[in-house]
Amino acid sequence: MNAIDTLIAAIQEKQSPIVMGLDPTLENIPTFLKEASISKYGDTIKASVDSIWNFNQRLIEVLHPYIPCIKLQMACYELFGSEGMEVLEKTVKLAKQYKLSVIADGKRNDIGSSAALYAKAYLGERPLITGKPIKSDVDFLTVNPLLGSDSLTPFIEEAKKNGKGIFVLVRTSNPSATEYQEAKLGDSFLYEKIAQDLQQYAKDLQGESGYSLVGAVVGATWKEEQKKLRETMPNVFFLVPGYGAQGAKAKDILPSFDAQGGGAIINASRSIMYAYQNKIYNPTLESSRFAQAALAAVKDMLSDIETLRQ
Amino acid sequence: MNAIDTLIAAIQEKQSPIVMGLDPTLENIPTFLKEASISKYGDTIKASVDSIWNFNQRLIEVLHPYIPCIKLQMACYELFGSEGMEVLEKTVKLAKQYKLSVIADGKRNDIGSSAALYAKAYLGERPLITGKPIKSDVDFLTVNPLLGSDSLTPFIEEAKKNGKGIFVLVRTSNPSATEYQEAKLGDSFLYEKIAQDLQQYAKDLQGESGYSLVGAVVGATWKEEQKKLRETMPNVFFLVPGYGAQGAKAKDILPSFDAQGGGAIINASRSIMYAYQNKIYNPTLESSRFAQAALAAVKDMLSDIETLRQ
């Protein structure tokens, strides 16, 4: 089974098309966790990343039965340099112990030779000087397609080789997505042309599920576009960001699903991670209850999605 | 002085518009360095990155009088995870000790809230829980503009705040650059529209030199395009990749310079780093002479550029 078939099986088993975005920012980590880290390490970067690690760890431990997948926003970890990357690696490892799929959300891109190195870094292996290389635990990487096909193929080739997958930016969830993504190529918008190209790759790379290791990022904030893109890309699985903090609800995501209610996974980050700051999920606003509040937010999101499917 | 004025002053002082790309890959590191690292650390990731560190260190020590700037291809370091990022950080620190400008070539991009974190990571400060944040030593970050203005402005704002700069992908050096970058927006190609937008930002952000903290990546492999882009962006400094291993020579880069021979810096990575594998620069192919061979390649590149300017 490749990474996309594994993800689809887990979505069905857990009846949950939800990705939890673990995109922690220090100011939103509960104070008691930060105080504990300071008492261990002083007020250092080590303490900053330790508090993030403890936050991630608890969320994964409590939520793993309810979600098939986590997504790590690389910017949140790179902010803390090599020590941040260490916590990213620990988080990936923990998630894999719980058999969660892991998306590294790095939106990586470069000319072919460098794209091949990014692909190896996340979807392949770390080289040793003479010994057997060390496999990456990440399952999916997000990729920015601006540089075109010779930049995309190294990611696809590496994914294919290792049974991993990629999600290529097609239509991003931010308001300015219209500015450059709606440039025209013949009769199509640029984002539509990218979608057509992805479907071409996907056709030949289908797993057992009919979906391929080439996925697409399609923002929940664009309802009409989702509908057309679902038609253009029948073999492309969608990663749909924009739920919750960015304003979208389940009804806005309906067009991304296929006729069987599959074909898409919905990301929510801030609305789950920081649910403890929301009285709906944490009436007393007691920060020690952050993981339970996150679970309540996930259950609410699941019932929002469930209502819709019926 | 902001980062772009500092860079321009160093180019003039050293009479050298050259960026050395430090994009090391393990297979091209001289064997004697790799053996030394194995004897210290065994055949581990630690040894892999130690050999890269020793390679970088020696190149910077020998070449710093002849080059104003280094560029670090992030993929080469991310390939080794947190340990690779540690070597990246050490390399940046060493380069700053020699007063070199440093470009982190990460082609980062994301929606606004995450773009702001990438900007902080490389152009701003790492947060502590309560204490004074720790400044990044990097001067410039490369940025992919596909997500549009609300994704670009956090990078520009952070650069402005800290006297740093960015280089935005306008026309990349790879052959497939034509595929999506030549989508049309009105009468312009997408890459031309991006150039027009960058000039708008740049106009209001000029340093003493007349150039702005908003720079552009323009591939040496596109001669006609360079000429037009130089006209479109009079206040935008160019980072020009594609020299050497990608096939371009100095004459191909002429259109990127302004009337005074300024306004651009040329990147070469493989042709400098691995000059020891080239009999022209290292007749005996003795790998212990890698830094001297790199210096010979830089001097050759300088005279290639000099001929042109006359």
C-alpha cells in the first residue's frame, strides 16, 4: 500500500477525514507548559521548543484515535532553527508510533537538482558517507509548482520510489490566491492548468483506491473552484486547508468530496490546537484542559462534516 | 545601511559581483574530509554533516577576500534534518565573522500567518518564552511569489523592520520556467507582472544605493528576458543563478547589469565548489587542493565578468 491508500484506509477506519495541523506558536502554548519548560531549561530556545514538544505530544496522545493524519507547518519549527527541527522530527516519530499519516507542509520548490534533494529529505533517505541511508518517516510533502514540470518530477519520482506522496498547491486558501493563480494559459486559469497537469501525472500513478500519490492543495475558501477542480482531477486526492480559523465550515468543503464522500481530507490547525481558548470547548478556560478541548473541537468538526454527508 | 546597501558596498570594495553558492552534496565532498569525519564520529549523520562543515569552513576561509556574499541552498542542509540545520547555522555564523552577506535560498512561501513565521525565522528573531528574542544572522531569504501579495508582504515587512532583504523568484533558471511563468495577465506574462509588482514595492523602499530591499531572482539562462526585466525593475537588485554548471557565461548575464555595471550579483555553486574535479583549475586533480581550485575558478569567473564590462 502506498501512502495515499494507507491514508484513505485510516480515514475510513476512523470515519474521520480530518488532518490536525500542528502549527504551534509560542504565544498560544498554555502558560503552565512554558513555565515547566523554563524550570527545566531556563529561558532558552531549548525551553521554547520543549514547551512545543510537550504540547504536540499531549495532543497526539489524546487525539490519535479520532484523526488519521497530522500536518506540520514547517515555518513553526524552522522559526527555532535546528532545535525546532529536532522537535519536528520527534513529533513525526511519535505520530508514526500511533500509525498516523504525516504531512510535512513545507511548500518546497526549486530547480530539478535541488528539488531532488528536498524530495530525498522528506520522502526518501538521508545519506551516510558509506553506510545504508536512513529513511525519512514523513509520508507527504506539500510542493509549490511555480517552476514547472522539471521541478515537479523529482518530487513525484522520489514519492513513487518510496510509496510516499505529495500535495501540490493548486488553489491556495488565502485571499490573494486570485492574483497570480488566475493568470491565463490558453482558455484556462493557471491553477486550472496545474490541475490538468496533475491529473495527467495521477492517471498513471493510481493506488488501489483509484487515487494517486500526486495530491492537490485546494483551499476550502473557494467553493466554486473546488467543484470544477474535483471534476478536472478525478484521480487526485485533495488536502483542503481553510477550515475553522480561516473561516470555512464543512458545507464549504462539500464540493471537494467525490460521489462516495471520499477523495479529500480537511485540515484544521488553530481551531483544534487552541480550542482551550474557546468557551464553547472549554467553558472554564482552564488551560490544563487543552487536549480535552482540542478533542471536543475535533468531535464538533466531525459532526459538522457528518451532518453534511447525510 | 540596510542589507542591500551593505552588499552593494562589498561588491564595489572587492570588485566582485559573485555569490558563492554553498550547496554541498555528500558525493562531491573530497574523500579525505569524509574519512576524517568518519574517524571522529563513525559512519553517522554527524559524520556526514561534519565533512560538509569542514568543506564549507575551508572554502569561506580561503575565498572570503574575493567574494562579498554566500548563498546556502536550504535543501542541501535539510537533507540531514536538524543536524544539517545546525551546520547551516554554523556556516552562517562563520560567514558573518568574515563580514560576508548571507542569502538563505529557501524559496519559502505560505499564507500570510505562516509567511510571517518564515520571515521571522530567517530575517527576524527567534522568540524566547519571556526573554529577549535571538536575532537571525541571515541577510536575505529567497521567496516564491505564487500565493500573491498577502503572502509577500509579511516577508517585506519583516525585512524592512530589520534592515534585511528578500529575493523573489521572477524568472527561474530551469528550462520549465516557461510553462507556468509565461501564463498571461492582461498583456504581460505572469513573470513580467510579478516584476511590475516588485518594482512597485521597491520604489518606496530604496536604500542609499537606489536599490531596494526587495530583490528578484532572474535566471542567467534567459538573456532576452533579463534585458526587459532590468528595464521593468530599475530599483530591484538581481540575484542571477545559472552561471557555470547550468551553462551560462558572463556574456549571458550582461543584460542584468545596469548602465554603471551594478544592480546584479551572479551565483555560481557547483562550478566553484567542485572546481577541484576540473583539470583547468586543478591539473593534478588532487582533492586536498579543493579550496585553491575554487579560488582559481572564482578568479576565472571574475576575469570572464571583467572582460565583459570593458
